[in-house]
Amino acid sequence: MPGARVLITYGQPDRDFARQLAADLRDAGIAVEVDAPPEAADDVLSAVADRLGRCQWQVLVFSPAAFASPLVQIEANTALLYTARGRLRGILPVLAAPCAPETIPPTLAGLPRLDAVADYRGTLLRLLDTLDLTPPAAPPVSGPGASGTHAAHAGLDLVPVRVESGPPERVVLPPELTRLGLAGWLIAGSEVILPAPRPVPAGSFRMGGTVSTDEAPPHQVALGAYAIGAYPVTVAEYACFVRAGYPAPSGRHIDWIGQMSRLDRPIVNITWHDALAYVAWLAARTGQPWHVATEAEWEKAARYDPASGSSREYPWGDEFDSTRCNTRESSIGTTTRVDLYPAGASPAGALDMAGNVWEWTSSLFQRYPYDPAGGRELLDTPGPRVMRGGSCDDGADHARPAFRLGGAPDTLARNIGFRLALAAPERLLLG
């Protein structure tokens, strides 16, 4: 994309680094704006809006100096807003100095970043690839840290089986995401975060219950082997999709900037159509057969205990326990991070399958018995879709895995998210 305009945002102590980076990008044919706007308060907001309005990308220089600069914070937060509204193609953070994780502002912590400290030339090449430009053949690129290897956190060894061009690269994720077992990758210029899958064995289980007519009658359902996401899709995962160009979720109770400040919580304000669009994008980028979980896959992963061959009333057992989940009984009143209740894990090892957020499934809301061949898994059929799991606003009865709630596909709320499943996990779960 020759002629792409890039704005480099940096703190004043990083001026030499920013100007070196600008010079190298210009050598590759990119129009770069690098001079900082005036510090005068009356001029800053209009200057920032004017600078970002002229550009397609922001390169954000990550360093302690940048995080200490009010001007950088204003420009970075404005760029996040512009990206969410489609006025900016994206933000490309570049690490120019080591940063302690706790010093990174929450709104920026989830942005996968390129490590110019460890590998300046590799960072430059990845920037050019993202901007769809080829590097200059000569002279060789010079700059700080011109040799070394790209730094990346260790995470789940789940490698994409197919990519559009070039090998995938691991990218740095903040500690609160690596703690979850999520893995960040740069694939054909786009960042993706892969879920942490939990295998569910093939076989039959008892689906349904007797508490309400919507879950009756209990019946046996046979499923092949699959994997379920260990958590509902997080804000950090969905943010990759937004940076790739999909509209950011909106809602009355929390906006996108608010969601971006809590990356390890479930993404909310998501319609059923949004969930399908996200998983289609993830599958296309990675070549892996991810899909929105069917209600049968969801329920089996939430309650089936292969050791006893029984279906539990709750993921952890047959009695409700408010210390194991975020429901109305917990009196929290909002979503929580997805790993806050490890004692609430299901036999499959999936968390938050009781409470926190309702989770869309792919299935039409139809009477039992469940028959996947009966049309309920056709994605182009109109009608309400099934949500499972209850939420932070709902009581213990709704948190039972057998409880079913139907919702119009365009419904969105601050307590509705979704969870993914993975077909043929034996191809992907390595080691």
C-alpha cells in the first residue's frame, strides 16, 4: 500500500529512536509523521485529532517514558477510539525499552507488540509486512538492537495448521493473558489469540433435566471427540478481530474503551451474528476448525463426568455453591475475570460455565430431544438461539448447565458473551 501514512507516537526521551524508525520506514516508501504536537493544553486535543485524521496507522513507541507522558496517553486513547470506529486501520506498538508489566496502562496492555529491543530489524520487517510493503533491498537496515531474536512469552503449544502466507510468529502477550494459557500469534500481518482448549472425550451423556419443560425430557446424546474453550471468549481475543476491521461492540452499560480496560474478562455486548463472524474470521486466519459451541457440546463440557459416567447438576457437583461462580448470590453485580473461580471448573476443565455471562450457542431454541440432524444447527434458519450458563445478574437455577434460555440473534447485553469449540482436536493438541 505505497503512500500509507503512519503516525509515530512517542515520549520525548524516545525521540532518537522514533526518528530512526521513521527514517527506516521512509526508506521503504512510507509517508511518516513523527514530530510531536505542541504541549500547550489548548492545542493538544485538536492537534491530536488532526494528526490521527491524516493517518491510516499509529505506530506507538512502548517505553516507560511513553507511559509517563500525558500527551502519549491522549494520542494512544484517541487512536483506540478511532480504530474502534473504523477511522484508523490499527495501532502497531513497538517496544523501545524494557517495560515492567504493571507499568503498562490497562487500555494498552492487550495490544500485541513488536520487540525492537531484542530484534530491531525483525521489528522493521514485520511492520513493513503489516503495511503490505516490501523492505528495501539495500542498504542494510541499521538501528538499536539490530541483532538478536524476537522475544515471546511461552504459552499453549497450539500451532496453526495453515496460514495464508509465511510462517506464523509468536507475539508477546501480557501476563494476565499468558496466565490463562492463551497464545498470541502474528499470521499474515494480523494478530490472533488462540483459545485454551480443553478436550472432551467421545461418547454419550445425559442431556437435559426435569426442572422445567424447556429442558425436558432428559435423554442420551452421543457426540464425537472435540475440545471446548477453557473460558468464554475474552476481550483480548475479540480485540484482535476489531483491530482487523470488524466494528467494536457497543452497548448502554459499557463502551469499547471500558471493555478494553479489562482484557481478561468475557467479551460482552455481542450478538449471535457477531459471535459467528468472529469464529469465521478466527478459523480463516488460523486454518483451525473453530466454531461456536452447539448447545449439546456446551452442556456436555459443563456437566458430564467421564469418571462416573454421570451428568452433574452444576459443573463442580450436584449442590450449588456461591463461592464457585459469579451469580446473583455472589452480590458482585458485574463480570469478573474468567479464571477467578478455579474451584468452579467442570470435569473437562472449563471455567465460568456457571455464571459470569450468558453464552451464545449455535443452536436454534427448539424442543427436546436434541437432534443435530433435525435442522437446529442450520445457521441460516431464522429463530431464537440458545444461550447457556446464567450470568452475574441471574440466580442459581439459571446457572445449572441444563437450563436453556432463548434469545433473538440480534440481542446484546452487558452479560452476554460466547464460547468456542474445536472439531478434530487430535490434529491440534500437541504434546
